[in-house]
Amino acid sequence: MATSTSFRISDAAKARLATYAAREQVSATSVLERLIIESLDALEFPGIVHRGPDGDRRAALAAGPDVWEIVARLRDLEGAEEQRIADLTAETDVHPRLIRLALDFAAAHPDAITLRIRRNDALATESERRARVREALLA
């Protein structure tokens, strides 16, 4: 549940916030909430950024793939955690430290990462179903 909070910010910051919110056609409160959450994530997990439009933001490595993509691929690999990390590093050239960072972020936000993986799996399943239907139509 949201509660009312009061902050004092400079006139310059307030003007920039209002301009950005108006341009994006969202409330200043929603911009502030997103900035707070994503900035705290960046402070707690240096190297993690957020990408995507306002309604569909996702955590990612600053110079790499989305966190959910790393976790999903690690799930597909076999072996202990360090073996999976080594295999993914060999496969992608993503440094093991960054893979561990993505795993740490995922461990702190398991629901969001699991939801993103499930959503991607559902989209892949639907895409495969459509491909089979197209193939059957052309048979």
C-alpha cells in the first residue's frame, strides 16, 4: 500500500522532474518511484541497470544481457553453480563476476526474474504453436 511521503527538492530538480513526467505522459510520483527503486538497485548491485519502457522495465548487466536471460540459460546448463558459470562464460564471453552479479540480483528479486522467465517461455511456446499451425496450413 502506498503512503504519502514528503521530500524537499530544489526548484531545478522539480522542474526537470515535471518536464520529464509530462514528456513521458506519466506522473511525477511514478517517475520518482522508478528512480528510487532503480537507483537503490544500482547502489546495491553496481553494474546492474534497468532497460525498457516504463511499463516493462527489466534488470540487465550494464554491458550485457538481461538478468533473466542469464538465469534462464544457467537453468538449462548442467552441473554445480561454478561449472554452469564457467560454461556460460565460455559460451558468451560474459565475465564470471558479472554472471555472479546477475545471480545475486536474481536472488534478491526472485519473483520478478521468475515472472520474466515464465513470460518468455510462454511466448516461445506460443510462437512454436503458431509455426506448427502455419506448417499444417501449408501442407
